[in-house]
Amino acid sequence: MNDLPTIPDSSAAPGAPSDQPVAAPAAPAPAAATPAPGPGPFEARQRPLVIAIAVLGILLAAQSWSSHNQMRKLREEMARRLQTADTVNVETGKVTRSVQELSKELQIKVGMLENRQSEAQSQQLALEQLYQDLSKNRDEWALAEIEQVLSTASQQLQLAGNVPGALIALQNADRSLSRSDKPQFITIRRAIAKDIDKLKALPSVDAVGLALRLDNVTAQIDTLPMLADEKPALPAQAERRARAAKPAKPGAKGAPAEPVDDSPWLHQAQDVWQSWSGEMWNDVRQLIRVRSVETPDALMLSPSQAYFLRENLKLRLLNARMALLSRNEAAFRGDLIAAQEALAKYFDTRAKATQSVQALLRQVQGSNLAIDMPTLSDSLNAVRNYKAKS
């Protein structure tokens, strides 16, 4: 009886070698001797199992291939997402740094605003305190200001004789007191009104007009003729010709004798001689002039000395103007006297311009500056007494 082949274990994987030994196949019987056996019932049962195993292997291979593709795609998606996440992280870092910088700037600005707010609050508190102090001590402030104004006006009145300034100060003080409309200020306003009446009763001195006259005199100093630079005035050409053409009276001294002959050439020669002799006589008369000068030194001034003399005279007049405005009568009159003496000593007093300047100086010197200025003691004492009582 022929040996049958050993059936492999179904639990083993297809194609895997079996652990049990496999018997070698028997040599086939000769075809002629025995016929081929048909499939047995066991082989018929093993065929579907083999097919199922093959299908399962195909399915497993397909599943493995699908899983491999999914893993590859998952890796690629993961790498792409990681790259996107890195880019987003970089951008997020930049945005974070910019936000931090903006936050720092905002913190600095907020700190500055807080400091300014604190300063504004402190200033507001100081202003409120100052306003309260001013509202409480408004009368004291007003009286202190009025006292200061009156004291300054009194000093100006005594030192410079500034009557208009003192009147303005008193009127302003009275106007300030009238705004408060308090009966306590009636005594002060009465004293101020009394001082105003005293100032208005003073004789007025036209200091501005006198100063303008002194300015006019100062402007004319450069044009006044001096004794040192005086030149003889030559007769005009028309006057010379008139004198030369004027016939001399017969029989007069120096008159030529009447000619015996009435020839024309003799008359012509006579006219020429009279014209030439008259001009020569006039020139000779201009060479010598006799004048009476009380100060011979005035004729010996050089041009530079004459210039400094004029400038000194201007300074004298300027000092007189300043003394006039400051009510310094002694200096005013002393400078005017010195200016008049200089005019009479070094300038030509026969000239009309010099005479007009001397007349102006005499008019200015005739003004009276000696005025006793009153004091504002009544108003000042009234203000100080009220402050001492309050």
C-alpha cells in the first residue's frame, strides 16, 4: 500500500516550514500498472482553506500597504504642521517683542501722565489755597498796594517834583478804594482827596515848554558865528559896480577936475580911472578893520578849540534841561548863567542868531522853579493807621 503525503498544520503560516519532518514522496507508480487516484475527500476540504488563507494574506498585504501610506502621509502632514508652527512661533515672538516694547512705552507715558497729573493736582491745590488767601486778605493786599504806590509817588514828588505822577497815583488809589465800597475806607479816601486838592492848587510850571526851548537853543549852537571864525563881509559885485559908476561931485575932495576938452576918449579914460581907483580903495579898506573886543583870547581859538567850546556849551544846556526836569533850581540856573557867559565871551553878539538865542535863554531863566512841594503824609498815615487797627 502506497504511503500518503503528510498534511501540513493549518495553524502555520502559508509557506512557512513545518517543524515536523516531512516524509519524502514515494516514487510514483508506473502509470500503466495502476491508475491515478482522484481527489480524496480530505483534499476537497483543504482547498477552501487554502483559498481563504491566500485571500487573508492579500488582505493583510493591502492593509499593510494602506497603513504604510497613511503613516507616510501622517508624517508629511506632521512635518508641514511643525514647519507652520515654527513660522507662527517666530511671528508670535516678533509680535510679542513689539507688544512688550509698546507696553514699556505705554508704561513710560502713563508714568509721565501720572507725574503731570500729580503736578497739576498740586498746582490746583496751591491755586486754591492762594485764592482762599487772596479772598480772605483782599483788603490787606489792596491796602499794601495803595501804600506802596503812595510811598513811591511821595518820593517822586519830593525828589523830582513830579506833580502829574503823584496826582495819577492818588486818583488810582481812590479808585481802588471806591470799588470795595466799605465804610471803613472813608477816612482814607478823605485824606487822599485832601492831598489831591493840595496838588491841584500848586502853581503850574511848563517844564515841557522850557525843555523844548532849551532843545531849540542846543540845535542852534552849531550855526552861531564865533569871534574867532568871523570873516569880513565883502561888498557885493553889484554894489562895487554902482560905486564905481557913481560920478564924483565937482569940487569934492578926491574928485577929479573937470576936463577942459569934451573929447569922448577923455571921458572914457576918466571912467576907467574912477572904476579902477574905487575898486582898489575898497580892497584896501577890507585889509584893515578895527574892532573893540573885551576878551582878546576869544580871537585866538583854534578850530579844534572852537569845536570843543561848542560841545561844552551843548553839555551845559543839556545839564540845565536835566536839572529842569528834576526840579533842581540851583543847578538849572548855574548852567544857564554859564551858557550865557560863554555866548557873550566867545560868540558874535552882533549876529541876529546869537541875539535870538540869548533872548530864549533869558526867557527860560526867568521861569520860577522854586515851588514847595507838599507831602502825601496824610494819605500814608491814614492807610498805616487802618492797617495797624485791623
